[in-house]
Amino acid sequence: MEVDILDFVEQCRHLAKQALGKHAGEPASGGFARWIHVVLHCFRLEEDHSFRETPNRLKYMAELRDILELDQDDLPDYTTIYKSFDRLKMWVWRALLRVSAQQHPQSGHIALDSTFFDQRSASSYYRQRSGSTVQTLKVTTVTDTESLAVLDVHISARWQHDTKTGPQVVRRNADDLLSVAADSGFQDWHTEYEIAALDIDYLVHYRGSSLNATANNALIRSKGYTQRWMAETSYSTTKRSLGDAVRALGWYRQFREIILMFAITNIEPLCEPL
């Protein structure tokens, strides 16, 4: 998606300060405020820059430095930016995802679905040396069916079954939900019972062609099940804009990167060029 990069950085600054709250101005790596690091990582991922390239771009973009309140003679080194991605905890990126979703209308009707991200940047030699056999990460999201905003994300390297991950994500957002649309992979009676107990309509297709399954599937289609495909649209948007593979090597960095990718996808529509 084409965006105005200065508008994008301004939006990220506003949302980063909101997400960090009272911690926004606290110094992080290199003595720079935490919100600056959050915005730099948003800029780095949006523009597809490496850690080394990011400070070089800042050196020649005066308007960007003004937004970040940085002087040309006092820019963070690439190692400082790299280390801050380790030191900023997962709650920071989840908070950014949450506030970015709140910038869009919330209908209370969500699509629950899963997708996959590759680890192509990690060589087979690195995976052997680190003892990792995981090549693909499974990502389960809840997406608002009207605004396409991604509200929450669950990431697993072990490929847990949908009936295990689905309820976890729904439970975290239960207070704001009216209905959940999901495919048959999320269907079992334990999941149905748990979500029904949260007073949420669970719109999931039954397997098979029995009379009971056919009647149930017709009923849930009339309640908005067809909007489930909005999740696929959000995945397509994210992967076309930011790629379908993570670049980080460590699993904890990969999890943070995926959360940040969906937060950026929420932010991009707020700064499309006129």
C-alpha cells in the first residue's frame, strides 16, 4: 500500500506515545526515548530498510528527523536500534497493535482465522546451529469484518490446533465482541461451549452434510458468516505490503516482528496519499 511516509511517521509517533503511556519518554537504548525507538522500527519495516540502512536514511531526511526530534549530529547507531528491538518487551508491540486498531470503527463482529509466515531469512546453517527445526510460524488473528483492523494476534511455532488457539484470542477480546465467524477448523463442542459462555455468537460451519449440519450452516450464513473472508483480505494486504516472511532470526524477535507488521497494516490506511 502506498503511503505518505511523513504522515505515516507522524501517526506512528502519536500512537507510540499513546501505547507507551507514562513510559513513552523513558530512555531506552543509547539514551533515546522509547517512543523514538518504536517509531524507528515502524519506519524500518514500512520502508524495508535494514538496521544499517535506517540511520543513513535519517541522515538525509530533515523532515523525518524533525518529527522524531533528532539532531543530525546525534542519530542512533544501527547497533542501538538493533538492541532496542530486544529490550522493548512484547507488551509494547501488543499495545501498539491495540491502539492502532482503535483508530478504526469497531463493529464487534470479527473473523477468526489463521495464516503462516515463513522464516526464509534464516539459513539452514543457522537453524542447524541454533537447534531450530521450525521453518514456518502459525499466526491466528481476530479481524474486524467492517474495518479490516486486526485486533489481536496469537503466534505459535508448534502449530497448535485451531481449536486450541482460537478460544485464547477470543477470550482476550471477549468484552468487545458480539459475534465470531470462523471456518470448520475451529469447530468442536468445547470451543462452541466456551465462546457461547462469553455471550458471543459463534458462527462456525459444521462438517459433513447431515440434516443438522446443513440447517446450522444455513442459519449462520444468514447471520453474517460470509464476512469471515475479511480475514483473508487483511492477510493479503499485510503480505503484499510487508512480505510473507519474517526477517529476524530469534523466535522472540520474530514474534515481535509479526505483531508490528499487523500494527503497521492498521496504521497504513490512516495515511494514504491524497
